[in-house]
Amino acid sequence: MKLILLHLAFLLIAVAASPASAQDLLDPSQAFQITAVRESPDRVVLTWSIAPGYAIYRDRVKVAASDAQVRIGALSLPAGYMADDPSLGLGAVYEGHFVMSVPYTLADGATSPALKVEVGGCHHTDPLVCFPPYNVTVPIRQFASLTR
């Protein structure tokens, strides 16, 4: 009986300690959530909430105009911290959350201006998986607060 209990205990430990499977991975829209707030008439603040075990790479954060109605200024990104990824090498990453500032100007008569935001991120625990670029469109006029 003791031997059976010992085997059951080892089995429970093995199951509890087993790595997550690819099926357990979050969809990028869940792993990398964004909130947008219009800080001023010419600046948007984007706050990213990153799920535990995931990270966004600083050099894979991009913001583009949706069309000629919007001109994007220089992004203001925090430094992040340096991590050595087996697939991507050494680079600055964000975990938990980070805030970025996006200055912009609108053309006269702009009707539906938006920002196209792209991030590249990975799942940093087993299984180690990097996602294709994740894209979010942020409408400028309509987001007193936008959460995705």
C-alpha cells in the first residue's frame, strides 16, 4: 500500500510539474492587451498589459499611420530590460506592463484617423514560442478609452 501511495505521489508531482502544452498558450490578443488614452490633442498613450510568462520585444514595437490623414512622430518607449532569447538573441523586452507615448498630427478634414500598432512577443516559459506580429488598429477620434 505504501508503494502505491508513493507512486501516486510521484505521479501527481510529475503532472503538476509538467510544462504547459501549446494548447495552453494564450491568443496574442489575450497575452498582449492594449489600452489607449488620448493624452492631448496630438498625443496618444498606449498601455500594454502582458500576461505572466509572456514578453514583448522592444525592437518589434511599431506604430504606423492608417493612411495619409495621420503623421506619426517619434515614439517614446521605456528601456525595458535585456534578455537573451535562444531564438532571437539579446534584446530589450517588456514583461508585466509598459507605457508608450505616440505623438501624431492629423491632416485637415481627417475623417477616420487611426494608428496601426504592431508588436512581436513570445511565451518565455515552456513551451518557448514566439508569435507572428500582433496588430491592433487604434482609432484616434473614438478612444476616450479603448481596451483590446
